[in-house]
Amino acid sequence: SLRTKKKDDKDKKKKQDKEKKELSEEDKQIKENLDLLVERVQDPDDGVAKLALDTIVSELKTSTSSMTSVPKPLKFLRPHYSKLTEHYSKMSAGNLKGFFADVLSILATTMQKEGSRESLKYRLHGTKEGLTSWGHEYIRSLSGEIAEEHRERVENGADVKELLELVEEIVPFNMKHNAECDAIDLLSEVEKVPMIIDLCEEATFGRVCLYLQGLANYSATQADKILYLKVCITLYLKYKMYPLALRVALKLNDTKDVANIFSSCEDRLVQKQMAFIISRRKFNHDFEDDDELKEIASGESLSKHFINLAKELDVLEPKLPEQIYKSHLEEKRTTAVLDSAKQNLASSFVNAFVNAGFCKDELMTVNDSKWVYKNKDMGMMSTVGSLGALLLWGIDEGLTQIDKYQWSSDPHLKAGALLAFGLVTSGVKNECDPAWALLGEQLEAEDPLLRLSAVVGLGYAYAGSCREDLMENLTPTIVDTACTIECSAMAAVSLGLIFVSSCNDEVAQAILQTLIERQAVEGALSGVWPHFFALGLGLLYLGQQDAVEATLAALDAISHPVGKYAKLTVEGLAFANSGDVLHVQKMLHTCTEHLEESESFHQAAAVLGISMIAIGEEVGSEMAIRSLDHILQYGELPLRRAVPVALALLHLSNPKVTVIDTLSKLSHDADQDVALGAIISMGLIGAGTNNARLAGLLRQLAAYYAKDSSALFMVRIAQGLLYMGKGLLTINPLFSDRFLLDPIALGSLAVLAHSILNLKNTILGKSHYLLFNIVPAMRPRWLITVDEELKEIKVPVRVGQAVDVTGQAGRPKQITGFQTRTTPVLLNYMDRAELATEEYLPATPVLEDFVILKKNPDYKPHMND
């Protein structure tokens, strides 16, 4: 070890300095005494030897040393270590030999050979007493040896009982002396983590749970991860921290745990708070007959609070696309007249994104709006669809505004209305179930366009709801070869979103079956759309890790190139947010093959897979960015085309300067697909942040691409995303202190990401409605504080950069560089908030989204003298 090495170097120096300077008198005295004691220890008379050992022990225990130097007695006993071990091996068994072994165990911590585990060997031969009286350094060193020995014995099938007895002594000692992390490390090495539950106290359980949650991210197997998180749930329930228990249960996606937490919580206020958390995660929990909680969890109050926030921040005024483009600031080179319908379509999207959720704008919601007719064909459909985003969450008002288009004779307008019905109810559950009533009957429509938009609309409206009736109605469309392949593929995607993360077997079977059947027909799997079957399949397993294995095995039956794409897509989605290094390596390995362009499309899915797996994990994201840089430098074109989107997925609504720079370079790339992907990725990383730097770059791009209608269309979309919801929204799927992942948000963004891989045939072709996949991911990035009656109240809060305090001693500050503001406040990606006064007590420690406050009974306002 480092300390031994330092000591060896010191010893050499010592010999050189010896002539110059003898040991000080005091040290000389100690050395002589110890030399004498070592002689005495080897005395044949047990009494003399015992006394000598006792004296050595008291010397060792009472000697003081600084953190950096070895205690003097240990230093002077070093030359005698081999002599003592030799003597030990000759001794006859008895109490004295046990005591002698205890002392040797201490000496061995600094004197043994690296990896020989002598300290543990002598401890096991010793008296088994007084283990904890030797202090922390000894126990820490012993713990390391126990871990190694345990691993070796388990591999060889030997008995580990005596090791576990030591563990049972060490762990309580660690817990009593504020070394919770050491205790958990040792227990995880010997696979006994649940033991910690009974050793925690009111003061320590919080730190134990934090450490276990951190450990779960790096656990070797899925089973370990689940075990650590289950222990957290047990501890949080034991100490009545229900909202924290609920967060962990949601991370595990476990319906039983969630139900159990609700049933064991009796505090009505906390139940309401948990309903808000359920609503944020859009989790399916059956509240039975509890209408109040059902209403909170339905998310119906979103619209009201959002408009209230807009009033507070004075951004209610609708914005026109031109106010976003600020084209008077662009350097005009030529006034090229472009395809006006395409530019109007871009404006429809920009208008929808910028005014999303505000329920009013200047183009569509005004009386006698003629804007729709400035677009043509599919453009009209998307323009009417944009009403769904404008009126987002405002179901009652929204449905009436969209209704008039439903009766139009033009199928494009009618189809647009169906999309809008789906979008407006996205993320909100309504008792009356309006979306199904309006869209269900159109699944049988003769016009393929109406069928397509009904299928897509249902996907938006019921994402994450796992409704069986929708499965019965949509599954036939997947398998039906009579309808267009676009419609079948989107039915697979919609079902993927509806049953996201549920591992639903029936849907998976239907998608696998259609892929296998279509493979037999010449050309049935060529083109863009078959890739979307794979996406629908992957969404079913989003973040569910090992549950996907059977499906991956079934995909081997597909020999068509789509099969490879499907395997990588499904695997990337299944391990999303897991940070699993082995799977990232697998994806990277796929990227290293040099293939012909016609055969290499599956590699793009692998690039997206890398960022999907690393999403939301600090270290993993850093590493993934480095890998993506390598791909940019050395990769073939199909790989490079996927890199901008992969970068965007890692930084949704979180514009880091380095990433902005990379994308800005790529937006002028020689390959048009790379450039277009980079432009929309700039929109995604800045979504809802109003980032000034991105705004400037996008304006330059608008001038640069003034003659290229496709690129200009993408620049406009990116500008719309940048100012999304006038800067009040985010599309980042991570929430609750970046601990939880919203599968619906990530799922719909995955659909968008895969569409961007095929820009020319999807978003720049006729299927621009795919851009609306960003809407289910939109969420206000707010902190709203409400009182016990759920009325908004204004309280001062400190908002600053979050600090990770896992495993730190004492009570470190959780935020740094804060400002004090009054709620409602907006939180950026890395921000965390805490209450600035003690007047109120929050119902949950994580201040984000809706938080219920109750008056603090012990609060005494400071009187001004």
C-alpha cells in the first residue's frame, strides 16, 4: 500500500541520515523498550510473555500519531515482524496463542505483503474479542480483506460463516461511528445489504438511503440494483418518509410497491403530495373511489396553473413566428422567393411550439382564421394539428375550438382535427375519455389519411395508460397489410407509447409476427417505415433492461437488414438511463465495422443507443460524448448522420457550450443530412431555454441557408423549439432531482430521434406530423407551492446549482450559488430549490413541480427591534 511504500523510502533515508543524526532520546527509549518486549514475548514462561504482550498492546493503543505518519510503536516493531510470526507458528495452542494472533493481526495491517490477507488470517485465529477497540484504520483495512476473502471463498464453494460473524461485529460499529458508507460497502461485498435495515436510526437512515441509491446506479447486476432500491423503500416506509419511498418505487416501475406506499400512508396531506408526484410521472395507479386524489393525479389543473405562471412572469401575450425569427436581424444576401407553403408550414409549427399551452395565439385561435388555407395538402393537416399543442392540457376549451375542423369536407383538415384531439389531451386523464370517443370510430374510416391520424392521435392521448381496449383496436392495424405500411408502423409506435415500459407480451408478439410475415414478401420491409415497427417494439421495454432478452432472441429470426436495426433499437431503449457500460461497448463495437452505405443503416441505431443508455448519468454522458467525438472523426457517413441527434438526446433542454459549438460546426457540414440533423438538434438542446447564443447562431444559419428550402425549414423549427412555451417549458425527461425518468417523454422523443435519422422521407417529406412527438415531452420547468387547500401561495425559496451530497459527512449544503426568489419559480436543468424561511414545512423534501406546504407550528417570526 501507499503507506508501506512511503515507509520503505523513509527507512532508506533513515539509514543515510543515521550517521548524521541519532534518534531522539525519547524515541530511543521507546525503541529499546519495544526491542526488550519482543524478546520477552518469546519467553518460554507464559506469564512473562502475556505481560509483555499486554504492554505492547497498551503501547500501540496509547501512542498518538498524525494522519500522515505511522505510530512510533508500529514503526519500531517492523523489523521484528518476521521473527514474531515465526515464533507464533511454533507456539502451542492456548489462550496466549489467540491473544498473540490478535496482536499480529494489528501489526500485519502495515507490515504484511500486498494481497497476503495475513491481518484477516490472524484475526480469525485470534481470541475473537476486542475487534472494535482497535479503531477505524484497522477495521477499514480488515473490511477490505474480508471482501476479497469472501469473493474467493464463494467462488470455491467454501464456508463463509466465520467471515459473516466478523461482518456482524464490524457493521454495527461503523453505523455507530458515522461510517455508514463503509458499512454498506462491506455488506454489499458479502451480499448482506438488507442487514442494514435494523441498524439504521432516525439520524442515519437518510444518508444510508442516499448512498444506496447512488450505489444502485453502479451495481453489477439488475438484481442487485433492485435489492438496494427495495431496501431504500423499506427504510423510508419505516421512518414514514412516504414521498421519498414513492420516488424509489416509481424508479423501479413497481405498481405493487406504489399501492403499498399509498395504503400505509395515513396523512392526507402527504397522500395529496404523492398524487402530484404520480401525476408528474403519469403513472397508472388505481385510486379506487378517492376522487380528490384522482383529480390531482389526472393533471387537469396543469392548464390553469400554467396560465397563472404566465401571468406572474408577464408572458401571456401571444407571439407571432416573425417575432421569433427576427429576420430583420438576419444578414440579407438575396431575396430568394421560396416555396411559400413550406415556409407557412414551418410557421405553423413554430407558432404551435412557442405558444404551446397558452391556449391563444395570433394565427389559429383568432376568429375567422384563414391561416390553414395558406398551406397545402398534408401541410393543412399539420397546421390544424398544431391547435392541439396550442391548447395543450386545456381539454374543455380545447375540444370546442378544434371541433369545427372535424366536420370539414376536406380530409386533410379532418385528419388534422384528429391529431389535435390527441395532442390536447396528452398527459391529462379525463373521466369522460373524450379522445377515444372522437378518435375510436375513425379507426375504421375508409380514407387512409383519417385512419393514420386517428392511430397517431390515440398514441399521443393515451401514452402510458396501458389500456387493454386500445390494444384490441390497434393490434389488427399493425398486422393488416391492406392498410398503408405507414399506418401499420405508426400503429406499432402508438401501441409502444400506450404500453411504454410495460413489457406487454401481446403487443410485442403482434409486432414480431408482422415483421416475420412481411419479410417473406419481396420489398415489404424496404423503405423508411419498417424501422418504426422496431421502434414500437423497443418502447414496450423502455428502461426495463433484462426483461427484453426473449424479444431480442426472437428478432434473430429476421434476416432482412431491418432485423439488425430492430435489435439495436430495442436494446438501446431497453437499457435507456441504465448507464450500463457493457451495452455501450456493444453499441460501440457495432459502430466500428466498415460497411457499404446500403448495408449500414443499423449503425445509426447503435449511435442513438449509446446516448439512450448514458442519458441522465453524469459520468456516462461525459464518456458517451467522447465516444461520439471519435465517431465524428473516424466514422462513415451513416454513423456521422446520427451523431447530432445522439448529442441532443444527452442534452435535452440543457444547452452546454461545448455541445452548442460541436453542433454549430456540424450545421455547416458538407453532407446535407448531417447539417440538417445538427440544425434540429440545436433546437432540441435549447428547447424552452431562450438561449441567446443559440438564437444568434440560428439567425446566422437562416441567412446562410436562405436559398435552401429544406435547411431553412429546419432552422425555423429549431427557432420555434428554442423559444418553446416562451421559455417556460422543458423537454428533458428527467425530473425529481434528475432521479426519475418520464418514460412517455423519452419514448416520444425516441420516435422523433428515429424520424430525424430519415429526415428527407419523414419530416421533410409528407410526414411532418412526426414533429408533434415533442409535445408529450413538454412540461413546465416550474416549482409551484400550494397550501393545504391546493391554492397557490407565494413563499421565498432559494434556487441554486444542485450539489451531490451522497456520502459526505455532517450536513453539507445541498445547493451552491443560490438566489432567493418568490414562487412560482422556473428551474433550469441542474437547479435545486429549498425554502428560504421556516414558516412552512414542505410535504416532500424534493422541491419541484407542485409542492404542498403546511404551516410550521413552531415558527416564530423574527421581530424587528
